[in-house]
Amino acid sequence: MAFELACLDHAPGSLIAPVALALSAFAIRDEAPSDIDAREALLDDAFGPARFLKTCQRLRDGSAPAPGLALVATNDDGALIGTVRLWPARAGGRDALLLGPLAVAASSRSLGIGRALIEESLARAVELGHRAVLLVGDAPYYARFGFERRFTERLTMPGPVERARFLGLELVAGALEGVRGRVIPAARPAVDLPRAA
Ligand SMILES: CC(C)(COP(=O)(O)OP(=O)(O)OC[C@H]1O[C@@H](n2cnc3c(N)ncnc32)[C@H](O)[C@@H]1OP(=O)(O)O)[C@@H](O)C(=O)NCCC(=O)NCCS
């Protein structure tokens, strides 16, 4: 999937007229094994080393992303400038995806790349028959995609999370209705973690 964006700014000396300064294109595609180093460097830049301490990371450890749901964004030069992955999980005994981490290179933000990564991954998740998505992230950002706090009120994670950042989205109406219990990786049993950020 390719996108082309006009980057707008004000003309020098003008207070009102925006002008197109450049065209910036990006593409969304499946992550490849050769993307791993660039992806990890991008995630280090975006989150720092604390990313490895997060409760969500405990759910991802030893797992692989759901098939077809590890995406990258690349720029005109083919450089990796965005990443998102969704992971198979069980939430209160129901199948769900866990979204994250999502990151866009600092030099490429506010161009719609984060939105494109989320919208493409959610569209694919629907096509693949997934029913619900959970994440821990900034509600003011994810609310625009329909993520809501109410779907996770009776769910617990296998470590501490800020409840206000624990969000859910139904891909199929009712998929998270009344759900309660622990979120665990799809392929592994629930384990209480001794400590996590
Ligand atoms: C969050 C992130 C992925 C957004 O990527 P992006 O390509 O800039 O996103 P988009 O272009 O689709 O959207 C940009 C808009 O989201 C807003 N936004 C970005 N991060 C936000 C946040 N944490 N909370 C609320 N709004 C946010 C921007 O202000 C911008 O608003 P505008 O459209 O009114 O100007 C990117 O800022 C990033 O990588 N941040 C660091 C890592 C991170 O926080 N990841 C998400 C985990 S919560």
C-alpha cells in the first residue's frame, strides 16, 4: 500500500497562505527478516531500554506476531520509518490480538504514518477473522481508532499496567462484551510475573 502526502508549511513572509514544500511518500508492507535491525533501532529511539521491562513485553516474549500482522512503513528511499505488530493472545478465555509496539521515526511523525499502520493492520485483522484487539497505550491517540477503556475494565494483565492506558477494540460487535479474566499469550499458560514495569 503506497501513500503520497503533501507537506504543507507557510511561505516565508506570509502569515496565511500554506504552500506545498515537498511531496513525501511512504509505503506499508509486511515486515521482512531483513527489517529486524532497523525495526529494533527505531524502537530503541522511540521507547528507550525501558521497553523491555513493560508488562506487554512479557506477553510477547517467546511469541511471534500473528501471521500477516507485522507491518513496516518505508520512505522513498526504502528506509524503515514505522513499525507495528499484533500478537495472538487470550483475554478472559477469548481470542484477541495484542497491538504493539507502534512507533514512527521522529523525523517522520504527524504525516499519517501511524494512522496508516494502525488502519492497515486493523483491516487485515478483520480480513483474517480476528475479533478483538487490546493494547496498552496513550488513550488520546488510540481513541481515534475506536479503542476504549470500557472493554478492559474486568481484564487483568500479568503485571502492572496503568489502567487508563489499557484499551480494547471490538472488530466484531460483542467480542469483548462481559469479558473478564487474565490476558495471556495465546500459546502459553498464565503466569504471574514477579515484577514488571
Ligand atoms: C504515536 C506515534 C506512533 C504516532 O505516529 P504518527 O505517524 O506521528 O501519527 P499520525 O501522523 O497518524 O498522527 C499524528 C497525530 O497524533 C497525535 N499524537 C501523536 N502521539 C500522540 C499521543 N501519544 N497522544 C495523543 N496524540 C498523539 C499528534 O499530535 C498528531 O496530531 P495532529 O494530527 O492533530 O497533528 C508516534 O508519535 C511515535 O512513534 N511516538 C513514540 C512511540 C509511541 O508513543 N508509540 C505509541 C505508544 S502509546
